[in-house]
Amino acid sequence: MTMTTSTQLTTTQVYRVYIRATPEAIWEAITKPEWTARYGYGGLVDYDLRPGGAYVGRASEEFKAAAAAGGNPVPDIVIDGEVLEADPPRRLVTTFRMLMDPDIAAEGFTRVTHEIVPGAGGVTALTVVHELDGAPRLAAIISGSLESEGAGGGYPWILSDLKSLLETGAPMAG
């Protein structure tokens, strides 16, 4: 028996997390590979933080090995895009295309905005807005709705892991 599940996902997904960290620390954790290697999926980012600059997410050796062991080898570059706006440590806007799956890559570029707003008591709000028009497969993955199928927990998991790392010095799994 084959079961089909349909999930309606909005074309704009918004995620907010409050982190006891400075805006500068959060900016560094988002834009520096020595940080991104330590949370989420362990990817290594490279940003040219000028309008029109390249944004690339590379798979770590551990990620590539785990993906290959699971029968889903991934390319060295798993995400590419372009920096549209960079205002450290407040706002980063990029295009985003996931390259791990040809069908998802074919959906094209989407747009991601990171807003970092300091608040009272040393707590900073990080809001991620991902505009996903024409990208239903990517929307399903990044929402975490395919986690039970091995696709990971998407932004909810990544942002929770980032919060844990910045507040405790260790990722959730670590």
C-alpha cells in the first residue's frame, strides 16, 4: 500500500529565536565557517559580504561521508547564492539555491533575510525570513516537515542548535 501525504507550506517561512548573545556574536556565527561548522548540518559558509558577492555553503567531510553512507552522496558545494545586502551585525539578505538534489536545484534561487535585533538583558532576536515562491520541495525540507524521512529538522533545528552553541558553548548534539 502506498500512502501519499500532502503538506501545504507557505511560500514565505519566518523563524525567530531569542539568543542570549550579542548581535556581533550571532553575525559571526552565521557568516564564518569556523562557526557554521559547529552547529546545524556542519556546513562551511563562504560569504563575499558585498552586494553581488558570492555566497557558498560547502559540505563538511563528515556530512559528505554520512550522506554517502546513507546512499545520498552530495556535491562539495551544497548551497550557492548571491549577497544582496549586508549590514553587519544587523541584516544579511542573500539568494539561496540548494544543490544537494537536482529537483530542488531546478526550483532555482530563493531569498533569505537574516534580521538581528538587540533586546533587553543581553538577549538578541534573530529572525530568518525565507521567501520560497516556486520552491515547494525546498520549502518542505527547510520547514523540517521531512525530518521523519531523514531530511533533517530544517530551520527549527538549525536555529535551536545555534542558540545552544552560543549560549552554552556546545551544540545540542555535542
